[in-house]
Amino acid sequence: MNAIEFPWLTAIILLPLVAALAIPLIPDKEGRTVRWYGLGVAIADFALMIYAFWYKYDFQSSTLQLVENYPWIPQLGLHWAVGVDGLSMPLLLLTGLINTLAIFAAWKVTTKPRLFYGLMLTMYSAQLGVFVAQDLLLFFLMWEIELVPVYLLISIWGGQNRRYAATKFILYTAAASIFILIAGFALVFSGDTVTFDMATLGMKEYPKTLELLVYAGFLIAFGVKLPIFPLHTWLPDAHGEASAPGSMILAGVLLKMGGYALIRFNVEMLPNAHVTFAPVLAILGVVNIVYGACCAFAQTNLKRRLAYSSIAHMGFVLIGIASYTELGISGAVLQMVSHGLIAASLFFLSGVTYDRTHTLMMDKMGGMAKVMPKTFALFTIGSMASLALPGMSGFVGELMVFLGIATSDVYSSSFKIVVVLLSAVGVILTPIYLLSMLRQVFYGEQSQELHLDAVISDVKPREIFITACLLLPIIGIGFYPKLATQTYDVKAMELAAHAREVLPVVAHQQPSSLYSRIFSAPTLATSQVESSINISE
């Protein structure tokens, strides 16, 4: 087999899984060999990913690349169909980086190390599969496989209330998976052809009612993962109890699976229903931003405050998806990449702080800047990125979303003004709760229980390296956004054009008094359609 025919994506997906299956055969009593083995596999897979995309991927093409399609279970019509495009490629790289660093962050795990690293590699493999799957059943299978390791990682290596948090996570996400299955099968069996190929499903014509119901089903399913209010309540509990490596993956990768799936399924495959639901997404995005920021104020637990911050930041992804502009969709993807890096760094640093203080309660911390100056500096940089300081990736992503929705000709001026102003309220609240967090943890009144001078040590070289690997791309993208945007610009342009092309048809066929005050473009598009009809006559 020559280099052109090499199954790059299959190798990238299966390498961590096969390596995980081999862990029980490794002779190791204390876990040292296993952790080096897990880290080596993660690095090798990330390196393979970078090589494949650098030499085999065309950044100027919006079509699927590195496509592989093998019959897997013909009786069920299941194919091992994988491919990558501008939407999935940056998220694959994000997954590889964060999973590799999370395994390195778990260096001190001594409880059941074989099981821990086996679950980490299995979860890594399933996450990669979600982003490249082009068969609906394969997508669903990868989506489900990923749930089990997360549940076990929280319930075994989590905090005091870990079983409650893990059970809540699995109940929410498993219930959401039912909606994926029902909505997916509705698409598969609609019409004369029965197929699980996602590209073919996207080209089918569906009855309007069915498409709306399927869109709603996918929105609920992926909204749990994103998460969207009011389907978000599992996230603060999961973050509050998960270990630092688990929180890094939860915030850095799992939430992005929801945003990716919303674009891939709801926008790309169901554009007609997206016309109806786009304003709803924009409104939900505003609710996420304001609600998440307000709830973050009320949290005294460090990780729960960061969890509600993640909910707020995911609101920008929803607004970008709803914008119908290339700039807005591009901003949504950049926001996912940026937030993945920022949240992973902050949750890792919160784990570093917990290792020293053995508490996540901010009112039990304080005065730590003088004994942990390096940790304070790194935490400050991560917080500045999260509050969208210019020069950081968070600023670029949020600015693109704001400009995308503000310049959209699809919505009325009044609707855009309300969305932008309310979203700006969340942007104003974000630095307040993040800076108050820094003040309380590092410059608050010193807790006598901590014995700062005698016990607490500053961040170690391994921890500095992990944080730097996350902060450097954050700063790099902030100063030169093209580092990230060039990987998906062509795809974002295609997605925006694909979503917009159905607007005149839907508006002309289904005028809605409910949305007439929100939408402006369908009205114009209707007049254009009528004009073209008159000219042709």
C-alpha cells in the first residue's frame, strides 16, 4: 500500500483504542510504565494527525478529504465511512492537543492507573471518531462510546459527590442520545432511499413538519452536550467533582462536540428548518451568556464558577451559528477552538491550586499570590483570555460573532440591537466575576487553615509546560487569527452560502407573521422572487 492509499483517519482513530486494549498486558505494578505508555501513545497519535493534515490536507478545499469508506456490517447498512473538512479538522487538532496534555496532567494518578489510562485512550479514540464520522450509525456509536469513559472517570477519580455528578451526567447525556437515534432514523427512512450516509441524507428532500421535528430533536440532543439552557445543569456538577484532567477534556472537547454537531446536522443537513429555528438559537445564545455570567457570580466553588463561565461562552457559538453570515459562523468555530484552549488551561490551573490547598472553596483560600506567584501569573493570563482581552483568542472569536450577527441582513435591526446589547451585558459581567475570583483566591484574606508558608509550593516545571502549551496558541491566535481561521475559512463560506440559499424559497412559500418582525431578508427575498417571476413572464 503506497502513501496515498494509507488510511490516515482510520489509523488516527484506532491507534488510541488498540493501545488501550493492550494496557492489561503491560507489566507494571506502580503505574509508572503505564503512564509513560499512555503519554507516548497520545503524542504519537497527535503527531500522526499533524503529519496527515500538513501533507495530505488541502486548506483551500471545502469538500471532504482523506475519505475512507469500507463496508462494516452490510446487513445493517453500516459503513466505516470517515472524512475530514474545514469544520472538523481544527476540532480534531484541538482534541489531540487537549487529550495529550490531559494525560500528562494526570501524572500523579496512582489509583487503578491501568484502568485510568485505558479509559483516557478509549475516550480519546471515540472523540476523534465523532468529528470524522460520515455514517450516521458510526457517528452515534462513537458518540455513545465516549459517554462510558467520562462516567467512570468522574465516578472513580472524582470528588466527594462524584457518584451523584457522574450519574447526573450519564442520565442527561443518555437521554439526549435517544433524540439522536429517533431523529436520525426519521431521516434515514424518509423517502424512497434508506441510507446512513450523512452526505446523502443532507441532499434528501423532507416534508416541512418532519424536518422541523428532526431539527428540534437534534437541538435537544446536542444542546445537552453544548450545553444550552435549561439543559445545562449536569455541567457544573460534573466539573465540580471531576479531576483536573477530566475537567480539561469536559470543557475542552466534550462541549465542542455539541457545537460541531449542531453545525454539521442542523445547519448543513436541515437548512430549511434552520430558517425557523435560527432566531431561537440566537435568543438561547443570549440567555446562555447572561444566565451563565449571573450564575457564575453566585459560585464560591472555583471550578463551578469556571463551569458557568463555559456555559456563558458557549452562547456565542449559538449566536454565530444563527447569524447566517460567513463571519458569524467562522467566529463560532473560532470560539469553540479558543474556549477549548482557555477552559482547559483554567481547569488545569484550578487542579494545580487544589493539589496545594485541598479545597476548591474560594472563601477558604486567599493570600496565595505571595507563595505561588507563577501560578498567579498563569491564572491571570488564562483569565484575561477568558474575559476577551484584546490580543487573546477569546477577543477575536467573540468580536467575529458580534460583527457577524450585527452585519447580518437576515434579521431586522431591532432584533439585532437586542441580541447585541444583551450579549454585551454578559461581556461586561465576565471580567467582574473572573477578576473577583482572582482577587479572592490570590489576594483575599489569608486563610489560617492553609499554612501557606510551610506547606504550599509553586507550580512545577511539568505544570508550567502543560499550561504554556495551551496559552501559547491562545496568544498566537489573538495576535494572528489566521493561524486558526485559514483551516476552515473556505468551509465557513460554503456553510453560510448553503444556509442562505434556502431563505428566499422558505420565505416565499411559508410567510410567517411570527417571524416577520425578526427577519428582514426573507421579505426582501420574496419581493426579489416575485420580481424575477414578473420579468420572466
